[in-house]
Amino acid sequence: MTSDATPRWVLPNLFAGQAQKELFHNEALARIDMLLHGQVESADEGTPPLSPGEGQCWIIAAGATGSWLGREGSVACWTDGGWRYAEPRAGLVLWVADRGHIMQFDGHGWADGAVRSDGLYAGGLRVVGTRRPAIGNPVGGGSVDSEARSSIAAILSAMRDHGLIET
């Protein structure tokens, strides 16, 4: 290997005869700790928190200020050595604590995951919502036609409630 760092996550490489290898090794471990099965506190903050906890991370939002200035879209993690940053790569998925779901980086920007606590999303639109009570079987009615209409109306209403069809 002739590079000083790995190509994807810029983890520092070690070289034979290198002094203070532990510094490079520890830097690599800190970056792996940030990203492996990662969690961030929020993706909506552009200002660094005043007293972050060690190991807490954020996806830096637009309009970044302070020590986050110019690092929008990056992952920032507070460590005992201060802020460490990682530029996201396509395919990076992180749990976002304040949203309660994942966000993924597609190579251009961050997007909310498809599965969320309030339903399943496609193209940013909810297509399946929270579960509703079951539809009862048709009963009563003066003729088969009115029972059929009532049942179809109930099915359509349930499908609208679930977000499967629009009103």
C-alpha cells in the first residue's frame, strides 16, 4: 500500500518503522466507532452543542456555524480529542435518534428511510400507515346491492386510512 489512508473512510494506514503507530491506530478506531452501526443525535442542527457527550454524533445541517462551518452534510462526532468529521459515502445508513428512524446517504444528500414509526414511505410519500381496526363483515341491508355498496365503501375508506389510495 502506498496511500496514507484507506480510500472509503480515510482511515490512517500504518507503515513499517513508523513512529507513534498507536496514534494512527487510535484515530482509525475512533472513526470506525463513529460509523459502524452508527447513531446520530439529530440531522437538523447546524450549530455545535455547547456540551456534547463523548461519542455523540450529528449529521451537520445546512447553515452550519462555529466549528461546523463549511461541513454541511458531514458526520460530526465529539471525542476526547475534540470534533472528528467523516464525509459520508453512498450507502451510509445512520439511526437518527430525534427522528426515530434511519437516514441514508445516496452519494448526493441525506434522505429519511422508508420505514418509520408512522408508516412505510416511497418517494417521500406515506404509502402504508398505522394499522386501523378491522372492517366488519357486511350485515343487514334491504338488497344485495346496498350491502355490496356499503362493503365496498368500507374497504375504500380503510384503504384511504392506510394511505394505500387517495381520497
